[in-house]
Amino acid sequence: MTEPTPTLLKAPDAFARLSPDAAKEAWAYSLGLQAVLWGMQWVKAGEAFRMFSRPLPDGSDRSPFDPLPHAINQWGHARELLDADTRLIETPNTETLYSIIVLDLADGPVVVEHPDFAGRYFRSSIWDLHSDTHTISQLQDGDAPPPCAIVRTGWDGELPEGLRSIEVRGRYLQVAPHIAVEGVDDLAAVHELQAGLRVVPLDRWPAGDLLAEGAAMRPIRRPGTSTPDDLLFFEELCETLKDLTVRDDEGGFARQLEAIGVTLHDGFAFDGLDEPTVAGLRRAVLDGQTLAAHKARNLMPLQPGGTWTAGSDLTSLDDWWQRAGVGFGYVWADLGSEILYPMCRADAAGQPLTGATRYRLHFPPGQLPPARYWRISMYDLEGFFVNNPADRYGIGNMAEHLELDPDGGLTIPIQHDRPDGDTAANWLPSPADGFFLAMRLYQPEPRMYDGDYTVPPLEPLP
């Protein structure tokens, strides 16, 4: 009778595969790689909050395109729609005005108040340092959402009766309202709504003063740190961990990371690491970023029979690779119930999109994107708008007056040069070289979730 193939190596054979130093390096690499994926989104959030709240340089004026608060606990409001010269964060849009406030909960909970939007689309995305996603929105809360308290995990106070609350794991968070704008003539009305956004400390709510400006965030790298440049990710991760509460079910993993110098409260202990551990971490940082970059490009599968990705909910607590991909590519993700983001990087022939080719995007009659509002935005390969002669960075059913085909369908020419004839009204200009498209579906219909709608492919033209 033939003996079954052993599952495991014999102990001497397994030991002989690696030297002691190589084994330690492999262990550091395996822990470090998972740490990069585990903490990527938090590090990106920490970097973003510091950038958002960084004061303007002395003597400089705020740009009307700038939604950043440039302080802690203060509102920033974009007053005009973003353009290609404003490169604040990847994949922006031109159909909503952004407002942003970065909040510090060190002194206790706060209450967020919204005005009555009277039927206008709005969505306030709430992302904390832990990068959990919460939303106050028209879809969820109505045109006039009730006040909402934001409390940090571990707070043991009492809320006034009937006051809704959102619990976050980070000391810092942002509230980011997106308010629909239907063209330049609509901006003044949106400015009035922005003025109705308020944040009040819970202990002074409802009649108290607005939140006072807070202290600047601690640097994400310790001044004078001994951490070498190629391991600064772990420096930034440890500084970020000081300001968030790790989930109970991830506590065991967090404790294991002490073996590679990653601590929850005491910073990155680089000086106590030996050479094999450092060598493993150097490889882990590079490979972790590469894995995150690949996941960022493949967060959503292609629709069956289509060339656009299927929009889906990209928020995840348990899938660290997906979390890292979202963080590396976009920082945060919205709830799929509020908005979906189908994306397109290849044409109907499977070729990468490029400004060297002319394309046609055709929606048959009755097959326009199934959502209350929709818009297709054009980005370069880094995720930013590109200047073009039409000053148009997207097209959809919000601000543009689209020219329908005689049969009720819609044809959108996508190309670098202005097209001839009547189709120029629906022209979406492309850059001269590579690009990708992102479609935003605001309040999407059920058939987008059910897989009953496929976005048409881009057809290359001769």
C-alpha cells in the first residue's frame, strides 16, 4: 500500500530552508506586509486631514475653488466649481460644491446641523481617522435632516433624548457636504445653504456658540525621528494609531506588530530593530504599496458583457486589501446606497483609452444611466481634470442641456479635438494621451444593484 504524501516537511528539512536571519526577515516581511495593508487607509486619512487643515501661507488669499478649512474645527467652502488647475484630491467632480470641516473630538462630542435643502440633492460624507464611512443625506434623512451628534468610541456621557448619534473610532474626522449645483447661475443659492451648516459642542447645544478653532494636528512624523526614509510609512502609521481606537477583533494582530516596532501608543520603535527585521520591512513597504496600487485599479469587476466596472459598495472593515486599495487610490469611499462609481479604462475592443483615438458613447432610447442624477467625469491617469478648450470636465443630466438623438437616445463623442456638426453639444473632451472615465450615479435605481443595467462601451471610431 502506497504511503500518502506528507502534508508537512520534516522538521530538519523545514529548518534547513532558511538561515536564522532569513527566517526572521521572512517573519518581519509577512507581518510588515499585512501592516501596510491594514493601516494604509488610516495613514492616507492622517495625511489628508493634515493637508486639509494646514493654514494658508501668510499673505495668500483663499481660492474660490478651495473647499479646505485650513484649520481644525472650522468650515471651508468651495465657492466655485473645481477646474483643472485645482489639484486637491483625486477624482473630483464639477456637479457639487464641496464643503469640509475637520473636527477634533478631544474635548467631547459635537452636534452637526444642516439647513433645509428643499428638494436639492445633498450628501454629507463623514469619514474619521479610522476611515469608517457614515452619511447624513437626503436619501437617508430627508430634505431637512435633524441634528446629529458625533461621539468617539469610549465616550460614556448621555445624549439629549431623541438626538441621533454617530460613533467614530478616530479623534479626528471630517464632515464633507456635497451640494448639487445646476450651473454657474445656481451658485448663489448653494452659498446660502453652505452658510446654514453648523457644528456646536454637545455641552453647549442647542443654543451655544459654534465650535472654536482647534489646535493644529500633531506632525505625522515625530520631529527628529530616527526612522529612515524608506520606512517612514511605519512612522506615520504609529503616529496615526495614537489617535484612533483599534477594533477589538484586530487587537491580537496589533499586539503581534510590536515584534516589528509598530505600537499603538508609543510610536515606531525603529531603534530596537535588528538588521533582518529592517530588511523584511523594507521589502514589505514596497510590496504593500504595489498590492494597494493593483487593488486600486481593480476594486470593482467589469460588468458582465461590458467595459465599465460594476458600481458597488467599496466600504469595508474586514477586507484589508480592499481597504488599502481604496486608501491608496482614493483615500475614502462612499456608501453604495448613496452613490455608485462605475469606471472605464478600456474601449469595446479592449484597448486602453487614449486621446489619440476618437470614441462614441451611445445610450439607446430608454437606457440612460438609472439614477436621479448622473455624470461622467474625464480624468488623466493620475485622477485629475485636464484643461481643454471647452472648459468641460464631465457631462450628465445636471447642468448640461444634452442634445438627444431623434429616437430619444443619447450619443456622446469623446475625443481630444472638437467634433464637427451637431454632436459638439455633447462633446466630452479627452486629454492628448491616456485617460479614464468615472460615472457618478447619485441615488441609483435598484437595477444598478441587481445587475439589470449595463453601461454601454466606448466604441472606437476610424
